[in-house]
Amino acid sequence: MDAAVAGRRQLDPQGWRRAGESLVRELSFRDFDAAIACLQRVAACAEDHLRRPDMCILDFNRVRLTITNPHHAGLTTAELRLAQKVNEVLEP
């Protein structure tokens, strides 16, 4: 792994992975109600400079959150800050 890739990985918020120019986090829950409750918590307080994560329920108990720059400018500090804000909501 070259130094540029290693440096970029250190900047990724915990629990998130890069997928192209997006940050993606996937979570599993015991059931559909717990997955919906997670989405409600994230939706209630995860907004940062007009950015919100895309939220999707897969199967019945998995959630995928995706953060992308709405201006197609790649990942900036705003997207990283939003990912950290989402992490704070998800962790007790």
C-alpha cells in the first residue's frame, strides 16, 4: 500500500468504507423495528451543511448509509464531519 492510500485510510471515520467518491456504512439489527429505529435516530439529527446520508433498509434488518458530496466534488471535510456525526448518533 502506498503512502497516499495509507494516509487516506487514516482519515476515514471508524466503521465507514470508501466506495468510489462515497462513504458507506452497513449495520445489522435484530429485526425490522430496530433497523427503522436506527434510521429515525439518524434522520432526526444527521444533517450537516445541507448534506444528509442516503439511507436504505436491505432484507429486513440491515441498514446501508451512504454519504456523497451533492456537488460531485469528491469527499470533503463536510462529508467526513457528517460521517462522524452519524457515528455519534449510532453509538450509545
